[in-house]
Amino acid sequence: MKRFNIALTQMTCTRANKEANIQKMEKYIQKAKAENASLIVFPELALTGYTLRDQIYELAETIPGPTVMTMEKIAKRENIHIIFGMPELSEKTQAVIYNTAVLVAPKGYVGKYRKMHLPTHSVFEEKRYFRQGYKPTVFETELGKVGMLICYDAFFPEVSRILRLEGAQLLVCISASPAVRRHFFEILTVARAIENTVFLAYVNLVGLENGLQFWGGSRLIAPSGKILIQAKYNEEHMVVGTVDYSDIKPVEAFVPTLRDLRPEIFQMLQELSEKL
Amino acid sequence: MELTPEILKINPAATAERIKMFIKDMVKKTETNGVVLGISGGIDSSTVAALSTLSLGSEKVIGLILPEDETYNETDIRHAKRVAEKFRFKTVEITITPVLEAYYKTIPIFDSVEKISRGNIKARARMIYLYYYANKLNLLVCGSSDKSETMMGYFTKWGDVAADIAPLMDLYKTQVRQLAKYIGVPDEIIAKPSSPNLWRGQLAEKELGIKYETLDLILYGLERFMSTKEIAKQLQLNKQLVEKIKKRWLRMEHKRQMPLSLKLTYRTVGKDFRLYHTQ
């Protein structure tokens, strides 16, 4: 599919209440379907809310698992693709948890991405609770090649770059960004789209959780960096925009960043990072 | 993991040594002259007062006995004095009734029937006396809250929990009993039912709806991430009761932390200033 609608759904989550959050997601899915969306995106850890601390151990689930099965049923019934965030419990241990984005399609579970860069500074404590993911992955779907990243991953251009080099046409960045960081994300999301000549959908959490105010402002960005559609700041809101992959080619020809890549310097990047 | 009374057993000698070291270290690092404690004649305050004296010596510990008319109980006062005599620390007895009455009279919406708001005034008034002594004599306020009541939020916010150090806060009530016995707190104090004494006839286990022996095992299980289902099964309890205790533990977190701040700027008090009590 070259052209489809995408619903960006910034929602306020009920902290530590999966049932309530699934119910809310389901309502938005129906609304998105009514607006002809083929893909709906929810924020990082939308299943549980972001601020969980020690409660995360009882909320994390394996993937696939009960929640993913529920979301599969909804995706099938509504004939829609869904991306949402949840704490993922390792199948092999009882307390190894990942901060994961899940993609389900009308045909069922497609795949997951485990957040690679876990913020553990300022108000963030992610390394205390999560194990990091190891691999950016692109998923082949009926909606083209989709790559996922999560929040702080957007600060590391390598993730988006690898996804693009794997062929991603659409990058979906789910996020739980507090208000003091808004200006970073407003710049970085546009930058990731431009430098990779790729569509980028950014969906942020919204509302207050334990004194952290998530700012919303979800947006769909064209490969040119143009913001095609943007949700409101600071309130729950769903917006629907159109992804049209035929818009990629003219931008790629105009700013051919992928053609001009210099692989020989990537080795240097690795060496210097190791010696920091 | 099996939830049996065995798992709550502590090594009282080693625990007492660590607590004594902690109290001594804190007084030294804060350059204070010692500690002041509120002593009620109950097990927690008796234990921590005794440990303070064993740690710092008699001259560096002051116990305030702060009775008031409504809950005045001669036995409790006798117990408080007995502990002070046994461990040889000074006590000052101050009746706080006039202060309480001043509050009752001057609060426009004061309701003499509603027990909790009224009772909390007493705990908070005692805090003011303790901090006066602490400020005036350069002392640390040494709190006596234990882990069971702290996890349950069974205390007065900014009242009895208000302190500079809380040496017993990581010991469940049943563990404080073991420690009390070891350091020689009189048996009659250890054996009597716990009460915050904010109103007449108030009893901790009655109010919490559970015996400490059971509560501590539930809390121990929750502390170690056990599910309520598993805890209820092992202790042969109703799952709803365990759920209720878990919910109360989680709901009371606001009483155990600084006021919730809103992240507005670069580094925020209560969020991402990560500093230590002593420098």
C-alpha cells in the first residue's frame, strides 16, 4: 500500500491499570477506523502508563502474551494495524523486562522492538528496571516497511539510520516525553525524517503522572521535514494524517542523503565511541 | 519462598550493633549534641530510646513524655519512665493538653467528634515539642516508626513520623519485638498491645484489622514481589484481605515521601536532585 491513513493517538493512561488502558485504546481504534486509518499508534508504555517503578514487575507480560492476544483480536476485528508500547517480560526469566513497542496487523502479531537507549538521568530511571534491546528491526507489512523506535532512541541518529538502510519507509517513534524536553523532540523528530528521507510518526504520552507532565504534540512528518499533521499540546487527542510513499522519491532526489552516505567513516564512529 | 514466622527472625545482636553505629555516626556527621525522642511507653519508642543511649551514652539522649488528658494512661507513663531509668536517660514530662485545647478552640471548622483529624493534631503537636528541643539544644529528632506501620501508612503525616533519623524503619513490628527483648526492654512493654493513643481505646491491631504476626508475613511477601494470590494461599487467608493490605501499602506512598513536585525546570527537588542527607 503506497498511500494510507495513520492515526496518532496521544492518550492519558491510567497508571498501572492495563484493563482501563486497553479499553481506552479500543475506543480510539474504533474511532480511527471510522476515519479510515490503516494504522493507529499509541505512546510508549501506553498499556501501563510510564511511571511504574517497582509495580512494573507485576505488570510486565511476555510478547506474545495475554495483552498482545487481545490486541490481535481487535486488529483483526477492526482490520487495522496497531503499534503500542508495553513492558515486556522475558520468556526466560522472571524479572528481566524490556521497554517494547509492539506491532500487530489484521493478520496477527507482526513483531516487536525493544528500546535500545534507556534514559537513566534527570527524572528517568529506565536502566534500573529495563534491559536494553539489541537490534533495530524493520517489519514488512501491508503498509510497507515499518521501523520502530522509542523516545530517547531519537537522540541517537544511528537507530533511525539503520532502520532506513534496512528499507524502512515509515519510522514510528513512540514516546513518553515530559514537558521540559519538548523542544528537543520537536527538533529531533524533524531531523530524523529529513536526514533519512523517510516518513516519521511521533506519538507522545499526554497528561500528568507523578509530577511529570507529558506534553503530547504528536506529529506526522514528511521526508522533507514538513509537519503534515500535529496533535494538540497537553491534552488527549487523536489526529489522522496520510502517508504517501510516492512523496519519498522527490525528496530523495532533492536531498540525496542516502546516496551520499560515507560508510568508511562508520568504522571511525565505532572506534571513537569506544574510546570516549 | 515459604512464609513462616521463621523468615522474620533477625539476628538481634548484630542488628542492635548496626543501629547503634548508625545513630552514633549520624550524630557525629551532623555535628549535633545527641538525640531527642518522644517516648510513649510503647515498644518502638522504648527500643529506639534504649538503643540511642547504648549508642551515645546517657547524657546525649533526652526523652520527652508528652501526655494529654483525653488519653492519659498512668501505665504508659510508668513504662516510659521505667525505660528511662533502666537505660539512664533524662526525661522531661510536658502535658500538651493546653496546646491541644488552643487548637480545638481556634480552628473554625473543628469537629470534636471526628477522631482522626483531631487525633492527628496530637501527633503533630508532639512533633513541635520535639523539634523545639532539637533546634534549641542542637539535637537530632530520632523517630521510632517501624516498617509495618510505615508500609501501612499507619501514622500521622508530619506527626509521629517526622524525624531526622528513623533507625527502626526497616524492621517489621515482630522484628522490633525480637530486638526489644534482646536489649532488655521490659517484658510488660513488649507484651502490651500497640496503640498510637490518639484517642481512648485505640488499638493498632484492631484498627488495622489484623495481627502483626500475620501482617508482617504479608508485607514480607509483598516486599519480595510475591503475588497476593500466593501470599493468601500460603497463609490460608482470604485473598481480598491480602489485596486490601497491598492497596493500602501502595496508596500510602504519599505519606512516605516529600510532597509531590511538578517537573518544571532543569533539576527538581524531590525528583532529580539526587543528593545525600549528610555531606
